[in-house]
Amino acid sequence: MLVTTNWTLTWIYGRFIIALQGSSFVAIIDMLKWDTSNDQFAWKHPEQNLSTFTQLIVHETQEAVLFSKGKLMGKFGPGKHTLDTENLPILRSLFGLPFGGKNPFTAEVWFVNRTASLNIPWTTDSMRFMDNAYGAMIPLRAEGQYGLQIVDAEKFLLKLVGTVPSFDSRALTAQFRGELISKTKSTIMAKMSQDKISVLEISGYLSTISDYLKQAMTEFWNEVGFKLTSFYVTTIDIDNSTPEGQKIIEAITSKSARQIEGYTYQQERSFDAMQASPIAGIGLGMGIGSGMAGLMGTPGGTRVSPPSAGVPGAVPAGGVGLAGSVVTVFCAKCGTKTGGAKFCPSCGKAYNPCPECGADNIADAVKCVMCSRPLGKACPKCKTPLAVDAKFCPSCGNSLKKVCSKCGTESPDGTKFCPNCGTGL
């Protein structure tokens, strides 16, 4: 066993050497390798005392990078390498090591994982978006996944790693959260505004938005040595962690329930008004509920519907109904209380009353939204609402029969040509 001082070497069992430096002994590592895990991008070997006979083993999916005294010493691909002055000529300039021989030196050895990591989650905080479908600012939240692959180990280590001993997907997300989220939010908002995408239809655009975001994020990751292999937006939805988001979700849920159950917003408002009316409650208690039910068009009087002005047997809109109960008209389009006006003061929709109960209906309604009465067409002369089987207008007396102008044959409703002579009606 050969022992010298001042950095000459002592062999011990052919595995480790001890360099005598003053009165202390320093362990010299003769082999370096890293058994990587899929979620780690880089790992620094804890030992820095190397020599020109240290063996470096780099696996197929790895790359090793050596730094010393703040300088890049060399990069090694897959295989088994000896860290001598032939592989690392910079050793002669940094440490003054001669060519050949067994000489100690210190260096940081980083192993880099070159395989892609395909399951890195990301999520944004709340972002406010002006949705044209709702005409209001809506808080949104997005989340997804992205995949990265290191293509420039030197750039990655110099810009990102710093003094940390390892770098995994969690550290990467934390490192770039501010920049990643800011760029993601602004890109999503720009795309939704540009294409006029509403929250109601956002699910159908996730793939398009994902491709758009990937293009925007590619340059960002290239600058730090990465290749962006994939970028997916899995969800863009209303942020239910905010009070505004909670109210919007409740409103959408209520609307969906009304549509499923077959009633509208103004019907729900009317029902609430009836329940709050003490006069209506007294009337029902006195046994005239069936009369109110007939007025309202539903069994037991569970819906309030205001009769329309000008309809036989109906009280004026906004007036007093059976048992003195006050009736109210709500716009069938926006739910605004109209008071029987010809046009809604909120959205401008023309009042289209049911001949039976007076509830407002949309223009092409087949049956009344309140009492389910089949709706006929209005009189072409005076626009008075007509019963389905009406043959003459009860307001102006106009004949509602279709009579052929050529042969005088009466034709049933819905026909476009005379069944006798074929003349267009």
C-alpha cells in the first residue's frame, strides 16, 4: 500500500482511495451513477471528491453534466466513462493536473433525466371573464396537464436548478407557477373573447384551446431547455370557490330544474307571489281554490297567472282577480314584471297573452306556459288572441275561414292550396 502526502493517492482494496491532505483523510469516489425515477428531472450526486480514475455510469435515458468552480466541465451521454484528462481536458487548466496518472479533483455531478414526463398537473386561480351569453362577468377556473422533455441539459441546469439537490415535477410547477398561470389565464381569456366562446359551450372547445395554449407555451419552455411534448386543458368551469360563482351555479341549476319540470321563470315568480298573498290564501281557505285553479290553469291553484286585458271573462292585467287577489304579468322572455304593458320594459318583447289565463307566452308557443291551453293564432285583422277552434274573431267579427278566392271552397286550417281547384291560399 502506497501512501504519500499533499494529494497523492493511497489505494485501498481497489475500490476507494484516501488522499492525505494535511492531517485529514478525504474519501474519493470511484464510481458514480443514478437510478432515476420518472417524476425527477435532475439529481445532483452528493459526493464531489472525484479523481481521474472515477467511473461515471450514465443510463440510456440520462445525461450527466459536470460543473466545477462555476464552469461547465463536460457533458456525457449514455455509457461508461472515465473522468480523466482525456475526457475532461479542462482539468489541466482548472486544477493543473498533468496528463495521465491518478489525480484527485472536486466537481458537482448532475444527472439529467431525458425521458418525457407526461403527467404534470396545473391549475389556475380565479379569472373573471365577460360572458356574452350571460351578459355578465363570470369567475372561471381552469385546470389540466402538460408534458415536458429536457432537450438542453446545460441550459436547464444553469437557469433552473441552482443549489437544490434534485428537481422533480412538483418543484418545476412551484418554480414556474406565477409565469405559467399568468400566461395560461391571459391566453385562455384571449381565445374565448376572440372566438366568442361562452361558458355554456366551453366543453366543446377544450381541444381547440389546448392546441392554442400549446403553441403559446412552447417558446416559453424552450427558453429554459425544455420541449413541451403535450399541453391539455381538461376543465374550464365556473369557479365555485367565490360567492359570485356560487350564485351563478345556483341560478343555472334552478333554470335547468325549471326546464326539466316544464315551467318557466315567470311561473315560478307568480307562484311565489301567490304564496305571499294573504288574500289568495284566504280565498283558498274558503273553498274557492278550484275557481282560482281554473283561472290559473293548474289543479289546486299551484300557479298564479294574470288574465289578459281584452279577453272575454278575464280581468285586466295588473287588476284584481277572484277573491280580490292581485294578479301580475311577467315577461315570458326575461321574467320582468310588465303590469300588462304591450311591450316588456326590459327586453321589448310584445305581450302575447293566453286567451284563457292571460299569461304571457313566446310568439310561437304551441300551448300556454301557465295553463297548457293550446294556443291559436291571433286575428289577422285586429290581432286579438283566438281560441283554437274559433271561426270568427270575438272582437271584430272577422271570418277566420279559409275560402278559395277562385271557386269559393272552404279549406281547413293549415292548407296552402285549395283542395278543389288547386289555387294558392
